[in-house]
Amino acid sequence: APDTTAAAPDTTAATTATFALEVTSTLTGVTAEELRANLGGFREAVAAVHAREAADVEVDEDSIQTVTVRRRRLLADGVSVSYQVKGFADQAAADAAKEVQETAGETLTTNLKSNGFTNVEAVESAVTVLDASGLVIDGAATRPAAASLLAMAAALFALLV
């Protein structure tokens, strides 16, 4: 007689990486137009910071906006951009967030320069770790950079005026 029992599903398959970094960065020395024109170079630069592929970096193009930032008591124009770096396991995402918080400014600036943003001067970022459903699971680097706070205050002031 033929065997009519169904094979049991394989429940030992590896869990897929479902965590992401949600990042808002402020770049000085770069215009919104330059960033929009070279999103591929931006994705490559960010991906290199996290040892990811450029396809793992999803830029919110609607978030790209010109901002005025204060650096060394001087005002300078820059650009603010929000993006996600996807495909991390929980611990890897937390480690990557820590890396971004501690060192990404200089590392990302160097990567951006080698990817076509030759005038970039500095990068400041605020990072949050998200789970698969998009909920914040780690407050690492949730303290916004001073430039981000200034940009938010300027945007709020513009709304009120």
C-alpha cells in the first residue's frame, strides 16, 4: 500500500533577519539636490558602514530636506535624510546601532566622499532599532544630535510663523 502520511514541515529552518535600523542623518556640505541626484552613492556609503548591501538601505526620499545647522558657532546649510538599514538579527542590529552612534559620523563622511559627495563636511545621526513589525525595541542613540534638534526647532518655528 502507498504511504499516505504527509511529511512534517521543517521547523528547524534558520530564522530570517527581521530587524532594522531607523536612522535620521544631517549632512553638512551637501545639498538636497546633490543627495537626490546620487541616492545610489548614498546607499553604498551607508551600506558599507554596516557591512550590508546597498539594496538593504531604504531611503525615505520625502524626508530629504535642506536644513540650517550650527557647527562651531557658525550656521551652515546641510541636508537631513531618514533611512532604514534592513536585514539584521536582534543582536546584530543593536551592535550596528551602537556602531552608528559611536563612529558613523567620521566613517560615513569618508564613505560619502568616496561615493561622489566630495564636499561633505560632517554627518550626525540619531538611530533607533526596529523589530519586524516596525516597533522600537532599543533606544540606543535615541538622543538626537544637536543639529537635528536645531533643524526640528527651525521647522517648528517655520510652521508657527
